Amino acid sequence: MSDTFGSAASAVKGPGDSGRPLGASRPVPIVDVVAVPLLVLGALLTTCAFVLGFTTAPLVHGAEVDVPALIGGQMVTNKLLLSQKIFYFHMPVAVVSLVALLFTALFGVLFLVKRDRRFDLSAKVATEVALVFILMTMVTGEMWERFEWGVWWTWEPRLTSYLILMLMVVAYFVLRNAVDDPERRAVYSSVFGIIAAINAPISLLITRLVPSGVHPVVFRTDSGLPPPMLLPLLLALMGMSCIAFSLYCIRLREQRLRERLEVLKKRLED
């Protein structure tokens, strides 16, 4: 077995740990310092986005109504879709989930190249964060489908590709739990994580590759959202990104502390 996995002590070492006793205090990494402030900032940005989304952002026009009606001194010929407000949450969490999976692939490649267990742990935590946002994407997507299309599910290309992506992420954790040997588990997980991440850009671009799908094309070059709609969307995207990164930092620190605690327990038992 390689030196990376040869001892429990080396498994929990981080940058600059060489020569330092296991119980010695170490400087707190900057990412751990900013994790909680970023979480608070993300919550504030997301809250502002939702407030603007439900106040200043205009409603969009949906299907035509059977009989035009005079509402607020204006003749309304199309349904005003309140359900479109889901977009300000659905799109940001979807983008963050795909970005998190790209980090899974990046850490997987780094592990396969350097065989440093820290990269395997980082890939695992990044995939956990991705799964959280994937589940939020699926929930909000189902709500959008029900309100916009009148069904809870349809085998539309974007939805189908994203469902496959979610199942692959779930399979990633099944694989990790099925392999006992740490080195083999890290290798298999890295390879599978890279394969799963390949589906991320496919899921993002599928509406361009298959234009017959009913799912709208979000990123366009021919037109843009008006400022009252673009601002809450960008705030939500920045807020969700901050939340995702802070969750990653907090979870990674917890996993490292748990591993160090396990090493200390083993030493006490010996």
C-alpha cells in the first residue's frame, strides 16, 4: 500500500504538518476563518434576492387568457405567472450544483496524479455539497413543472439528463461505502467522480443540443433580463455560491477533525 495510506497519522496531515506533533496547535486556515462570515453573507444576499424577486421584479406573461380582463387599469390578455418567481431560486442552485461537481472532478484528477488523500477528502466533501444543491434543484424544478407545464414530471431532455446526474452522484456515495480499502476507494471514487462531472456540461447545454425540448434556454446572447429581474438573480447566484463554499469549508474542517480524533483514540488505545 502506498505511503499516503500507510499510516493513520499521515492520513490526517495537512500542509505544513511535517515535524509537528499530532496534538500540537496549528494556525487556523483562512478558509475556516471566513466560512461562517461567508455563510452569513450568503444568507443575506439570498434573502435580498427573494425580497427583490417578489417586490420589484415584474411578473412574466404566460399563456393567453380566454377572456381579456381589465386589471389595475390595464387590459390583461395573458396570465401573469407568479410561479416564475421559483426561477430566482431554481437557476442559482442548479448552477452551483454543476460547479461543485466540476470541483469533484478537479480534486479527483489531483488525487490520481499526486495520490494525496487530502484531495480525495476534498472531492468527497465537494460531492456532498453538490448533492445538497442537486436535491434543491430537483425540488424547485418539480414545483416549476407543476405550475408551468401542469405535470410533476416529463421526460424532457434537460430534466432527464439532470436526473441521470443525480443518480450518478448518489451512486458515487454507494461506491465509497462499498469499498473498504482506503486506497482503492479513493481511486475508484476519483474516476467515478470525473465521469459523473462530465454529465454536468451536458446537462447545462442539452437545451441547445436538443432545441425541441420545452425547457427554456437560460443563457442567451440575443436578449437579456431587464435590470429588475437580473439583479435578484445575480444576488441569489452570489448568495448561493457563498453558502456552498462555506458549507464546503465547514464540512471539510469537520471531516479533518474527525480523522485526527480517530488517530488520537487509536494511540490512546495502544
